[in-house]
Amino acid sequence: MSTATATAQIALLGNPNCGKSTLFNSLTGARAKVMNAPGTTVSLQTGQWHTDFRSLEVVDLPGTYSLTAHSPDEQVTADYLLGAATVTPASAACAHCGPGTGLKASAHLHRPDVALVVLDATGLARSLYLLAQILDTGIPVVAAVSMLDVASARGVEPDLTALAESSGVPVVAIDPRTGTGVEALGATIARMLATSGRAADLPVDLDTDATDIPRDLQDQADAHFAWVERVMAAALPGATTAPVHSWSDRVDRVLLHPWWGVPVFGAVLWSLFQLATLVATPLIEAVGQVIHGPVATGLRAVIPGTGGWLESLLVDGVLTGVGTVLSFAPLLALIFLAIGLLEDSGYLARAAFVADRALRRLGLDGRAMVPLVIGFGCNVPALAATRTMPDARRRLLTGLLIPFTSCPARLTVYVLVAGVFFPRHVGTVVFAMYVISALLVVLGGLALRATLFRDLAATRPLVLALPAYHVPKLGYLAQNVGLRVWAFIKGAGGFIAGMLVVVWLLTALPLPGVGARFAQVPVTDSVYGRVAQTLAPALAPAGLEDWRISSALLTGFVAKEVMVGSLAQSFALNADQASAAEAIDETRPPDWLASRLRDTLVASSGGHATAAAWAFMVYVLAYTPCLATVAEQKRIFGWRWALGGTLAQLAVAWLLAVVTFQALMAVT
């Protein structure tokens, strides 16, 4: 297919932390889409870049230092450039791929028409080695030089004219964070497309003599290094090998120090946790008040009839589902903003370096620390934060461990149970649950590394080219936050809302022979109630055989935030009430819920209520956090891993609860 009649495809390449993804966002804006490479969980982004000359399709490939691949991400980049694989959208059939966010199944990526290589001016030699390998592929190349302001501050200013002449590649100076140079870059690519046609299939020599191409890999590498030296000598003729100590180096002496770096890192992560749990809480509550207050009232006002099944469906089903999705938006926005600030400022790479040694024992590296810590604030943005990890297998392993981090939604259950059974030691009990959560992450990581992820057992020390420090650009961050939040709402929102409607339907359906009307049936006589009663015996070995406990656990699968409300509603039910909506009675004494919970666990455990209380909290900690987490796992990793992870967590939660109850019962 000729480029004259089809949208030209531009491959965006570069080293990690060179500004490549920032440039992609600047070029494509809100027109970005996500896809996966077949057989992997490696995410690619593609977007439309509308220049003054023509519309271009830009493909943002994983960052790499070389086309000699050492990870699935780097392999995808190498295969795409070398024409060894066709990358299809994630919406197409693929046994190992997760879903995309909007590409048609008929779309595909071919060998690019132009390779746009981002060169980091602060590490030019490292970038030039990748450029040398890309030139070997025969694909027309345009180079965009970034980080020029940082290089200038360090006393390193490459001569771009000499760089272009010595490399034989058109060179454009850019600043992806401000958009400077983007127009000139578009014009340069347009000229390249007008003169080059489709990318050639035969490699070319860097010295322009195709007969001298070395066939031995070592000879080829030597030729690349020699070419880099010649280009560097032309572009930086007065460069000195003496190190230049900048203020960034002085800051890094503290942030990367073996002793000081860890507490600083801890303080930064604690701030993230505070952001997720304190600042977002009022915003989430405000969204909930608006949804369930004026919006629900207005919706009821326009629905024909009063108190019928249609009103219950729209208000208690659809609106509740939409409200649950929207309530995540403030928290997601704040977490994404925090990650963006850390990433854009340059600190995220330092944090990864500090945490690397400990996480290598789990087959991970330091970049997994940020998503795992964010998980203690909320599992959903923590899963999205795994995008900062360049290796797909480690992203997946981290994504399977994140649900074991105890989010604040579980905290309400801990506080309730600890207040009933351990009133003098509530703080200690809650702290113990977080310690158990951390142990589950560690033990789960060791177990997965020894089984499904044996290939990660020999994790090498993390090698990173630390990016320069920057003052984050708020405009770019705001756009990026908006794109990520919208991707979640589109990708996971429909699934969450749909499942909540299913839950409403199960509570509205009366059992045969009950005689109750649809949507006006007590919970005990609904299909949902029967399911809860059927599952209750499975909890007997954990001392929790009671339909109200199993009902709360079922509801908690949708969202842990509603577990306490579910318990209250179940305990408040009386035989003469027409529906669960009538169960709340504000005239009851304040401790009525605590009293009913205590009596229930005493009965279900055969008198070992304390052991059952611990088993209940452990079960809540270990099993699936919420439907939103499952939906996000599905969006990022695909159905197979989301479903497998959910079933594994349910099994682990049941086993741990049984072991906890039986062990404590034996010693009490």
C-alpha cells in the first residue's frame, strides 16, 4: 500500500526517560489509543498527529537502549522495526492479550514509513548507539534532540548542524514539554515521506557502502561504536571527559544514599498514602452525596409511578453503578497527578533505584515499589501505575500482588470487628492487619516466582540512566491525568456499573413460591439471599457459617465500602418487613450492630468468637478487593489473568481464614 494513499505510520523510539512518551502526548493529545502486541502483555500506544502537511499515525514503542532485546518489551520494538512481527490491536482475538481502548479489530501496524528517534542531549552517545542500529534496518530516520536545556546547564551543547551532517540524518531540536520544535519536526517528516517512499527492506551500511556490512554480531557492534565515536567527535568537538558536578548531582548524594535515601523515599511514599486516603476521601464523599442526593431525587421525579421496579432499577441499580465508577475519579486523578509529578520531576527513577535490592528477591525490581505502596491507598490506580515498569512480565507479577495490599475500604471492616472484639487494642489490631498484608505480598511474590514466574528468579540489578530533574509542567500533567482517568472510565466503568446492576437484579428477584413482588422482596427471600445461604456452609471451617456473613462477603466482592452497610442491613431484617430498604431503624441503640455481630460469631464459631473475628478480618484482607480492581486487571492484563487472579485470591482467603480460626481455636 503506498504512503500516498494511506496514512503514514511513524515509529517513535528512544532510550527510557529521554522524553519520548512526553513527545507522543504532545503530538497526539487526546487522540491516543492503547493496543497490545500479540502473545504478550506489552502495551503500545498509537495516535493521530495532525500536522500542517498531512495526518500521521504515531506508534509509541517501549523505550530501549538497543535492538538486541533482553525483555518482551524490547523484543516487540525490535520485531516491529525489523519486520519480524505484525502488531495487532488488543481488541482483536489474542489468547494472551488484554483489551484495548478503541481500535477497530481490522486495524494493524506495518513496518513504519519513518522512524522518529528521540536523542537525549544529556546522554548523546547512548542515544546514538540505538540510532546506529535503527539506521541498519533501512527505515528512513528523523532525529529529534531533547533535553537541550539540561545539557546546556551542564556545559554540554551539541552542534546540531554537525550532528545532522555526520550522521546523515535530519535533526530537529525539540522540547516535548512545551511543544517547541513540533512544527519543524512535522515539516521535516513530511519532506522525508515525499522523497523516500515506503521503507526499504534491505539494510544499509552506516558508512554508505553496503558491501562492508559486518555479518558477525561483535564486528557489527564494533562498527556501531566506531560510528558513534565519529559522530560524537563532530557534534561535540570540545567535549571533555571530566565530570561536571551539577546541583542535580548534589541532590542525588542524599536521595541515592544507602542510609538517607531510604527514609526520604519512605516519606515520599507516606505522602502518597496520605494523598490517597485523606485528601481524596472528602471528594469521594462529595461525589456520593451529589449522586445519591440531588441526582437521585431528580431521577425519581421524572420516572413515571412511585416506588416501582423501574425506579428501583434506575436509582438503586444503574445510578448506583454509575456513582460507584464516578466516585473513583477524584482518587484516580489525585494518584495519577502524584505519579505524574514524581515521574516528570525525575524522582521516580531514583525511587526505583533505592527499592531495587529488596524487590529483586521477589523477581521484581525497584520500579514495582510505587504501585505496591499506592495499593495501600487504592488498588485501582496502583494497577494503572504498573505502566511505569518497562518489563511486561514484571508488570504482570506486580499486578497480581497488588490486590493483597490492604486498601482503606477494608479499614472500615477492621475497625468494626476490632471495636467489637478487641475494644482496648483497636489500633494494634488494625496495624497487625497491615503487617499481614505486607507479608502476603512478600509470600505471594515468592510463591509466584517459584511457579508461574520462574523466568524472573535471576533478576539482575536495575540499570537506569537517571533522568535530569525538571520542574513539572502542570498543563501537560493535567492533560495526562485526564487521559488516564478517562481510559479507566471507558475501560472499567461499564463493567463495574453492569455488575452492580446484576447484583441489584439478584436482590430484586423473589424466590419461587415466596409470593413477594419483584423489587419488593426481603433480602432473605431473594435470589441473592438464597445464594448467600447456600455459600454459608463453606465458611463453617473458618467459624463463619452464617448467611449474613456470607452475604456481606458477597457484597464486598463488589466493593468493600458497602460491607458494613450490608451487615447492618442483614442484621436489621425482620420477618414482617416488605424489603431490605425498610430495614434501617434509627431508633436502635448505637451498639446494636456490635451486639448482633458478637452474638452471630459466638453462634457460628461454637463459642470461639475471637478466633472467628480474626478469621473474618483475614478473609476480608485476602480476597478480591472489589469489582473495580478485577475490571482494571482485565483491562490491563486480559480476562485470563484477571479471572485466574480472582480465583486464586478466593482460595487463598478461604485457606488462610480456616487456618487462622483452627489455630486460634486450638490455643484458646
